[in-house]
Amino acid sequence: MELTGRSIIGFRQGRGDTELFYAMNPVSGESIQPGFVSATLEEVDAAAQLSEQAFSDYSRVPGREKAAFLRKIASNVEGIATKVIERAGTETALPPARLQGEMARTCGQLRLFGGVVDDGSWTTARIDRADSDRKPLAKPDVRSMLRPLGPVVVFGASNFPLAFSVAGGDTASALAAGNPVIVKAHPAHPGTSELVGRALQKAVRECGLPEGVFSLLFDRGTDVGTQLVKHPMIKAAGFTGSRAAGRALMDVAAARPEPIPFFAEMSSTNPVFILPGALRERRDAIATGLHASFTMGAGQFCTKPGLVFLPAGKDSDELTEKLRTLSSQPARFHMLTSGIRSSYYAGVSDRSSKSKIRALAQAGESPNDTGFCASAALFATDVRTFLNDGNLADEIFGPATLLVERTTPEAVLEVARKLDGHLTATIHGTDEDLRQNSELIALLERKVGRLIFNGFPTGVEVCHAMVHGGPYPATSDGRFTSVGTQAIFRFARPVCYQGFPDHALPEELQDANPLGIWRMVDGKMTRESVSRSVAA
Amino acid sequence: MELTGRSIIGFRQGRGDTELFYAMNPVSGESIQPGFVSATLEEVDAAAQLSEQAFSDYSRVPGREKAAFLRKIASNVEGIATKVIERAGTETALPPARLQGEMARTCGQLRLFGGVVDDGSWTTARIDRADSDRKPLAKPDVRSMLRPLGPVVVFGASNFPLAFSVAGGDTASALAAGNPVIVKAHPAHPGTSELVGRALQKAVRECGLPEGVFSLLFDRGTDVGTQLVKHPMIKAAGFTGSRAAGRALMDVAAARPEPIPFFAEMSSTNPVFILPGALRERRDAIATGLHASFTMGAGQFCTKPGLVFLPAGKDSDELTEKLRTLSSQPARFHMLTSGIRSSYYAGVSDRSSKSKIRALAQAGESPNDTGFCASAALFATDVRTFLNDGNLADEIFGPATLLVERTTPEAVLEVARKLDGHLTATIHGTDEDLRQNSELIALLERKVGRLIFNGFPTGVEVCHAMVHGGPYPATSDGRFTSVGTQAIFRFARPVCYQGFPDHALPEELQDANPLGIWRMVDGKMTRESVSRSVAA
């Protein structure tokens, strides 16, 4: 399969504009063949039109067929796994083991959503039966369930070239809900995107679905993404990326004549609170775990722990020293893009220049650096300085973290009260620590989507209970998650049918419950069939 | 209980500014004592601060105590029902029977949400158990449930002085989820608002809850509402009102440094499609039902049917004639406010002036009118004119409707494709009509929150399956409803606990399931207790 460098518009190939852009190899800093062409605004419109045309059919495809489609995507992607991982490695410098894991996660996600729609209970079917004898007014038959929103735009993320990209979680959840998807490929891994996109396009064909179910548009800049979010046929979007880009697109979505749901997962510093008991018992293990967590994937995870709060004392000093040693190892990382590397060094340099910040391990640029090379940075400051400088809570995307020392129980509560929204907060403690810090837990619960006890925030389990979300600016809307099966709820809305005869209802709401799904009938959960009215 | 004319700020009475405003009697057009004072911006801040202070306690109140609180509000309001209905009648000109029904609905809603939080299953608890043997990585214990958002602002609606006002559905659902509430009273029924607000304040005291759980602010203008939506301590808002006001506040919420969920229920014309079979079988009953529905409450319902599509033919002509006769009766309605009356006549006058619109019953102003008097207006046009004039689909708030005649099956589909978002769409048909119009149903499903078969859109059942929502501009976000138990989901967000010991988890997520709620455990719905890990 040769790369074409062209967008995928349904079953057609895009022509694009004339200028080529290239993926860059982060190790060498050199461009990779072939050149890719940005989609034109006419192609944006063509993809949106196809997507809208596909909606009426695709939104009515039964759950079991959507499940087969999602599984087909997974097997098609697995069928070219070697090629995909090889290309992704060249485009991202992520090691093969990581990419193999991400490939497994991506296909696992697709199959997980396959299971969700195969079962069908996700549609949150509710039935309130008629009661013609009710006084003063007869009660009507009222039934509701979730239905898809319409064409959804997904923005591929730089840091997960598979799991948050073309066939990643946003795409899987939007397709599972019954929405056609247009992916705006991330320009840092266009080759990976094209390979996966063609596997997805093939699945659309093989499953006999309308071509507009999937398109993939390339763009070296931001025009295509902005135009997609503005397009009147687009009904929702999912985004993972920087706060600046996410907020700009949120604002575009909110300013439309018809505002649309725009879910952005943007920025998070993922504070870690080390409590005294844990520090005594597991000092070294925490240091090793923290170092692995903040440098994993060159620190380019949305869940990277970028703030670590430590009480005063000998154990903290030794933990700090151990972290300093680990962080000073001459390991060099390769950042995903030249821009990410520049931003990382700008953030690190800004932090180094502050008078009350100690740089325990330096991330200076070196003349021997090749490509988008960078090294870890470990900073330390005291909790008072932290509380007085709001910028210290900002995310530095890359392998850097800030130790905030000499915390007291009171100062920790003050920190927690002042925190903005984050994806996660982590507590290392003993059971006794937890009991003594219930107020801290209660405060953190307001600020994050996920609280982790005695673990590390990186490594997000894809499961039913996962919440990869959190109050702004972690995301655009803390009521949703972009990881786990609940991610599907971003792309669906309830529709209510009043007084409908059985044959005109969707299967999910029919009396006999032919799909055997869980439903709320007159306020009670059941998988049983129902009689037509309360009186019957 | 004498009215004070002052805002309620927790357990305190507002002082307000010096200028007084008055409720107006729609029948006489005269002002009603006493005068009310608008809250000051300092009072807005004081209410927000109190609300934020109350959150940490109130958000942790067990479900059964929140249920007792909601029931106490209901019984306190019922305890002053006569006074409330009398005052509301004077302020709104709504007849006693309607207000009695609305009182019953209001208290019923509070008790319904009481039942929801007493049960606790609404929290959508999910548990994915640990599996330490999983390869390549051990699976962590991950649990999630819905938690409240923070202080919520509720805007009282003019057209439901009880059920969508101080202790209405927005307040009930926000309180049920565990959020303190600040109500911005609608200036058209301040006396009703104060009475209900004091009953609610009394319930807060009687239940031993923190005072900031509830405040009620008066304002003759828009400053208080805008400042509330801008206040950094406010985390969500619920609004029912005009599209202009709703969109302005949506934009304020979206432009905040920290954007917040803002649910606005705004405007809807609630199209009604009369299909040939129904027209033959039930022509007169449909005419009578439509007339009652579009004039009920002086047409001041968000679900008023404002568009009626009729095929050509004798039955349509007779239905139209019957509607004309009913609408020409000299019945005079009293609109809620002078402003609503002016807008109604402006809309009616604009429609009358169009060359291809026939005014079958006129709503001209009369020299004998007293107060905010108005009469019904019935217009008719043909479907081509309708399709060529986008403004004809706009809502006229009041007792007016537009018959769109000489539809064909093709034209009806074209209409459905062009429709904006509405709260409801109604189909009158036989089973055979339904079978022949499945494409129409499919198109309408995309445009509305609720589809009604052989009924009328007014009269919204408060139940588990109800959806009072719909795509913009019906609401700000079609993924939610403001009526029915699912309204609680507007004001809650999922929080995930990873690796937490049992004692540190909320009761809803503890192994033993002490509340006996429905939970999703490893992907399966159950009310059973669980063992700690998959292996156990």
C-alpha cells in the first residue's frame, strides 16, 4: 500500500491544493516522503455533504451491524499493523513497544464500543406507560432513547498517533453512537493517518455502508479544522490538543448561528499529593514511579504528573534526591514535533529564570542534539512561592515536573482550593493518611475527573467506569469523558416518542424488547418485555 | 405572611437598591403592591459566596436527606398554596384551575426528584474491578459516579410562575443533584416568587442545611442575571425564556474565562403534520384539539403548536373552517406582560401584512381592551409560500398559529428537512399514514426532542422518559432535557476513583452496595454487592 498524500473523501481521493507538506522524523529532524496536500475548502464542503447524506442511513443501522463495522475496522487496522507501527515510529519517534501497546488499545477500544452497541443498553431506553384512568388527566405513553447527533468532526491528536487519532476513541465512540465521522488528520503523522484511514475506508466498503460514513482530511494549518467546525452540516466535534487551540475552536463552535457540542480535552497538570505515611513507607518506590510517569512518552501525555506536593522532612529530601538522580541521567527524548520541542524549552527556560525556583535537573539544549531532542527537567520550589505564582500550575508539555516542597496540611488545602480543573489528581497515602485528609479529597473531587490513590495518572484504563475529563480547562465540559464507554454520550441525545404504536417505534422501545436490553420501565430497571399500558 | 419586596440571600433579607418596581395585573394593567427592589451587585456576590460555602456540605448530604428536603419544600409550598395561587392569579391572569394544576405539578416534580435521589441509582455508578493477573499490565480498580457541579443559577420563567420558577423543575433537579441554587426571579411575578422563595428558605432551615443552599434575587432588568452567569463561583445555569435572552446569556456563559454549562430552553414552533388518513377519520376532533392547544394559557407555552401542515382537499377545508370559527369567537386572553403583548401584536401584524398570508381570524387591538388583552390569530398560507419565507417558521409567542395548506408528501419532506430545532413535532395519522411516512418521522426525529403521535404538544408529562429539549434553537444543547427526571443530568458530572480503599469511597461505590442501587459492575447492571477484585 503506497501512500498517496491525499485526503480521503468518502470513497474518493482528494485532489487538494498544490503545496506539499511533509511529516518530519523527530530523530533526524528531516522530512519524510511522500508529500501531503492540504484539503481545499471545496473538499471540506464535499466531505460534510457526504457525511450528511450518509447520516440518514447510518443513523438507522442496527447495533449489531455497527458492532460488526467497528470490529471490521479493528481487524483491518490490525491487518496492516506492522506497516502502521513502522510509519508511526518514523513520524513520532515513539518506541515500537509503546506503539504496539497503543495499537492494541486502539483495536481494543473499537471492539469495546462494538460490544456496547451490540448490547444496545447504552441507548438509555426509558418507557413510561399510558394510564387512561389517571385523574385529572389520562397519562400518555412516553418513551425515550438516545439517538445520534449528526456528522461529527474528530481532530487527530499529536501524542496518540493511533489511540486518539484516525480510528481512536473519539472516532470509535462517535461511530458507535451512529454518527458519520470526518477526521482532521494531525499534520505530524499524516502517513500513519492515511494508512489507518484507508483501513477504515475499506471497512466502510466491506460493510456496505454509505461512503460518507468516513472521511479524512489533511491540512498543514488550521483552516480545514476551523471550516469543519463552522460547517452547518457538522453537529458535534471531538478534540484533543493544546489549550490555545482547543479554546479557539470551542469559541468557534459557540459562536456559530447554531452552536454545537464541542468536546475538547485540553490541558492538565495532574497534581500529585504525597502524604506523610506514604512517604515513610514507600519513598523510593514513589520516586521511581513518579520519574517513570513524568518522563513516559517524553512527558507528552495529557495525564503527565507536572506538580508534586511534598511535606517537609528527611523522607521528602531523600525522595527529591532520588528523583534528581534519576532525572539527571543523560537520557535524551525525542519530542513529537519541532513546535512541541520549542514550547517545551520555552516553558523550561521560563521556569529556570524564576528566582525562587531551583532547577534540580536541567533540560538545556545541547550542540549534540539531533532532531527534536530534549531532556528531562526537574524543578523545585516551596509551597508559598507556588501559591503566589499562578503560572506555576500551568502545564509544560514534555518531560518536566515541579516539586512543591514544605507543604503543611493547611497549605495543601489552600492549594487544592486554588487549583483549576485538571484531568486527574493523585494521592499517595496510607489508609490513615486518607482518613486525616478527607477534606483534601473532597476539594480535589471538585477539580478533577479522576482521583488516583497510590498509583500514577499516566496509563488510562479503557473501561466502563473511566472518566478522562474534568472541569475547564482540563476539558470544555466536565460532564463528559473522552475515554471509556461513557465517551459515547458526547455524541448522542435523547429523543422521545409519545403515543406511538409499537410498529413505529425503534426496536429498543418496542413492547417486546426484541433486543433484550436494559430499560427503565415506569421508573424501574428491567430487561423484561412490557404490556402496552399500566392497566393492561 | 406579608411580602417584603426584598431578595432572599441565604437566611438574610436583601436591602437592594432604592428604586422600586412592581408586578402588573394583566387584567387591569395596573401595578400591584408592594414594590420590589432589585438586588445590588454586592448582593449578587454575597449570594454566590454563600452558595459556594454551602456546596462542600450540601454536595455531601446523603440522598435520603436531600429527598426529605425536596419533600419538605413541596409541603411548605402546599402549606401556602391558597396564598400563592391567589397572588399568582393577580400577577399572571392565569385562571385558578390552571394554577392549581401547576401547583400540583410543581410539588409533584419536587417529590419525583425526591424519589430519584432517595433511590440513588441516578448517580450512574460504575465499577470496573481490579485484576492483578492481567497481562501485560495489571488492571486497576476504577469506579465512577455522578457528582454535583457547584452553585447553579436558575432563571424563573414568565409563563410558568410555579413549575418553571422559584421551586420549579430547574431548581428541583439542581438541588436533587446536590447543587446549591440561586434563583433570579422573573420580574413579572415577584410576589409569587417571594412567597415560594420563603417556603423554600424555611425548608432549608427546617432541614438544618447551610443557608447558602438557596437564594432568590430580584431584578427589574438584566444586570443581576448577567452578573450571576459571569460570577466565577457559579458553575452552571438553567434558563427558560426567549431566544434573544437565552442566546445572549449562552454567549456570556461561553465567553467566561471558565465557560460553564448553560442550559437554555428558548423557542419552538412545534410543527403539527396532519396526514390524510387522520384528516378523514378525525377532522373535527383535530380542529377542536388544535384550537384548545394553541390558545391554552393564551398560547404562552413553549410547546404551543404554531405551524399546522395540511394536505389539499375538502377535509382540510372543513378543518380550516372549523378552526376559523373557533378562533373567531370573541374570547379575549390576557397576556402575562405588556412586553409579551406588544411582541405578540408585532408578530401578528407582521404576518398580516404579508401578501400571501390570509388572516382567517384577526387579532387586532380593540379600544375596549383592558390590561394586556389580546385575542387569537389564525393565519393560512400555502406550502410554497412557507418554503420561500424562512421567517414563517419563527415562533409568535401567544395565541396564534399558521396553517400551511396544500402540502404534498414531497413538500412535507422538504419542510422537515428545512426545519430548525424544535421542542416537539406532532403527527396526526392512521397506522397506514405512519407506515407511508417513515421518512418524515426519520427527518423529524433529527429536529426535535419529542415526537407526538395523535396528540397535542401542550401538556408536558413529568416522568422518567420525557424529553423537553431539542436541537438549537429549541435549546442550547439538545443532549439534555429540562422536564422529567433526566433533567438532573444537566447539573452533574462523572467523577472517577481509582485504587481507592472501600472506606474512602462514596457509599454508592462501596463493595457492599449499602444503598442497594443499580450499578454497572464490569459492564453488567446489578444491584448486588461485589467482591473487591475479579480474582477474589
